[in-house]
Amino acid sequence: MQDLLEQNARLVGQVPATMKAFNDSLERFNETIGRLDRAVTRIESASKNLIGPMERLAVALGELPGAGVLRKLAAERPRPTP
């Protein structure tokens, strides 16, 4: 019985350190999520900045002489099966 009481006392004594470790881990997790969110925001912003020029480039290339022939050749080319 004495061993059981001592073991329970040790476990109860470890609770504050365990809770601190858990809180520290949770804080690091939240910081990581924040960094990921900022990275995704930057990537989304960069991709939005690229879409406009890419669309204008596609329109300009489509208006070049011979673009219709290239589109026809691309449409007739057999597609690889996945």
C-alpha cells in the first residue's frame, strides 16, 4: 500500500510539468500553423500576380500567325493514357 501511495504522489507531482510541456507544445503548434498560413497567403498572392500576365500572354500567342495551325495539330495529337 505504501508503494502505491508513493507512486501516486510522484504522479501527482509530475502533473504541473506535464501540463507545462503540453502547453508549450500547443504553443509551438500554433506558431507553426501561423507560419504555414502566412506562407500560403504569400503563395496565393504570387500566383494571383502571375495569372493576369499568363492570360495576356496566351491571348497574344493565340493571335500570332500560324496559331490556328498549332492548335489544330495539338488537338489531333494522341493523348497519352495515364
